[in-house]
Amino acid sequence: MYEKEPMATIVRDDLQLQEYVLLGVGYGMAESALQSHGLLERPIRRESEAELVAVADRKGEIKWIPSIRLRVVSVDGKTCEELLYPSEPASE
């Protein structure tokens, strides 16, 4: 199907101990409601942002996972160490 090896970034979810294909990143909004105290009993709403990463599992299902849980395993079949610190060419 492919003429060359497909290029992909593989990430590992350290919490779930699963590997995924990295698709992209984005920001998700989380809203929480806290109960207020005092005379006015209305919920207090707070929003926060979290960087989320879109990944695909082995079945191709897309999931959004917080970036803090992920680490890169490989990029195009090479580890980060191999990409950042390539070995010296062999001497002849």
C-alpha cells in the first residue's frame, strides 16, 4: 500500500500504559461549578484550560488526552535521543 515507510509520531500514555499515534494538539476548556456559601446559594463557575493531545488508538479511534500524561516514544521510527544526538558517521 505504501511505497515508503509511513511517518508517524508515537506517544505513550504513562497513566494508561498505552501507545498511540499522535494526531495533533489543542486546548480544552473545563468548567467546574462550586457551591457558594452565604445568603446567595448559587453555584460559582470557574473555567480552566488544559492542553490536550489528539491521538489514535490501534483501532483508529480518536481520543483527547492531557499532554502532561504523554511522552514521545518515537518520531518516524527513531527515538528522541537518536534525533537529537545522531551518532557520528563511521570512519573509513
